[in-house]
Amino acid sequence: MNRSKQIADRAQGDGQARTLRNLEIKTRHLDSDYQVVMVTDDLIRGETGRLSVFSLVPKTTGKPSFQARVDDGSPGNRRQPELDIDIEGVSAAIKRDFKANRNGYIGHHTNRSPNPDQRIYEVEIATPTGKVFDGDVSFNATFSVGVAAVCTATATVDATVVRATRFRQLWIWLTQWF
């Protein structure tokens, strides 16, 4: 599949979360060597299809960073949005450990509030050296939906035949010439 088709597929109104509003991060714990970096642009799904929410960036080198993003499936296979966390700046093996919540790495998947009317996620991120972040993230999502409409028109006509008299026929013939 070529790049232009991938971008066009992502732009379809198939129920994906397109924008986020009212982003709120309530921090219960933040490692002193990390800072929360909010997405400075509008929270709009980019051309790549990624809908970023925030980042946890280390203040010193050598530690991993974390990227929070919305995961709502793929074109043609949408599901309820989830807040997923990705670990960056580490080996592929550590990325797999983080995604699987093993060997002291925790946080790829978050827990959503059981209330279906609220989009509040409990986020806990940890590495083998300790807890990095613990808090709640909430936002409102706007979804894209395609709408197709079909219209049908019907016309009904009633006709009445009026017989023309000889005088009427003469009148029609004369008005055609003048």
C-alpha cells in the first residue's frame, strides 16, 4: 500500500478519534528526574495517524522517555479509544518488556474509568528502578463519522382533457402566426 493511500484511509470518517479537548492530568506521583510535557499543538490526529497526548521526558540523559497516545484501532477495525503509553530511547527487548508489563516495566496499557460516560484513565508507569508516574488523565474526544445520504424524488401529475371548439382552434392558429 502506498503512502498516499494510507493517509487517505486515515482521513476517512470511520469513527476514529480525531481531536481531543479538555485534557487534564492529575499527578499523584512524578519521579523528580522527569517532567510532564503537554502536547503544545492542538490535540489533532496528525497525517501519520498518531494522536499524541503528552510525554514524560527525563531531565538527565540515559533514562527512557514515555509518550502517551490514543489507540482506537485501525481503519475498518475501530474500537473504543484507549490511552497507551510507549517507551522510547531503549532497546527493542525493553520495549517488549514494557508492553508486556514484565521484568519491572509497567505502564503500556492504562485502566479506563468503569463509567462509560467518562474518559478518565488511571496511568501508572514504572521501570525496574522505581515508579516514574502515577496519576489520572482525562479528556473529551471528537470522532469523525462519514454520512451517506440517498434522495429519491417522485412527481405526480393530474391532467384534464378539454376539447377544443372550432373557435378555440382558430384562436390557437392565429396566435401562432402573430
